[in-house]
Amino acid sequence: MKPFEEQIKELRRGSQSISNISKESNDLFKRKYGPDGSGGRLEFNGDFIPGKFYTCEYKTKTKVSEKTPFIDREPVFIFLKKEKFQSGSIAVSVDLGVIPPDYRGNIMMKLWDQYYNIFKDNESLPYTSQIPIQGISRSFDLLLNGTGWKTSLTGFKLDFMDNIKVIDYSDLVRIPYLSDFMIEGQSINWIYNDYRSKLNL
């Protein structure tokens, strides 16, 4: 398992442009992790693991409104923890799709460097033996300070999450280049500008 920065360099050497990498990354994620995708090496067994990366179809009945200006229907996310919410539960997660690509890349590099040993061990383990990242929310507070990551925090209602897939570690390098998100409501540029506007608050 190579350092994240080296993986980025290999991607760039093997492609003509950043836009090509983005297209290839979008195509790969749709083929593997989209609604009709084949999935990765691991199959989701119904239990989320803190620090793992997932995709899903989010079929919430919530409508776009002033209170909820957008809804990510096919999120790419990092699971942090499960919490009780009203009559059900939510998956507290970092929604990577609402983070601007430059900040998303910075966050991914920090996570890879910090948790490299866990990622490396998990790469060959079955899903039931995957090692969680303990105290992940507290760790993120320190590790991701200044990245605005809390702006991307959300709670996906478990009852509306479907077709959940586990992202392979070998595909994490593609995440900073993803651009084809199924977001309902506000435009992606509005979401990115709103994210940046909150960085210094």
C-alpha cells in the first residue's frame, strides 16, 4: 500500500489531464459503487464500522427546502458513529461529496497518513474483522482542524439508506477527483462556495 501522495502522482502520470482523471474516477465509481454497481472487495453486512468509506442510495422522504437546501441522493461518505434520532437511528457521517475538491484532497491525504497502518491491515481482512478507528470524532477535531470538515457532517437516517457498498482502499485515491454527484436542490458550486464561506467562522 503506497503513500497517498505517490498514488496521486501515479494517477497524474498515467492520464493526459485532471479532467480525464475526473472522468475515469466518476466512471469507476459508477461502475463499482453506483446503484447498479458490482461493489468492491467487501460486502456490507448491515453494521457500519467507524472510519470506513461507503456509498449508498439515500431515499429520504425529506424535501428540499430553506431548512434543507440540498439532499445528496448517492453520497460518498466516511462513517463516524450511529446515534438515536427520534424514532430511529442515524449514521453520523462526513459527506465527502459536499467538500470542494481541493479540501477533499487535503482531508484524504491527512486521513491516509494518520491511519495508514489501520488501512493497511484492513486491506486484507474480511468485513467482520475490520479494525475501526476508535474515538474518530475526537481524532478528526485535531487532525482536520482548518479543513472545514464539520460543515460536511450529516446524519443519514438508516431507514432510508439502501444499496450500501464498501469502498475499496485502492479506490480512495479517486475520491478527490469525483465530480458526478447526485445532489438534489442547490448546485454543487453553491454548496462549495457555502463550504468555503464557513472556513473562518
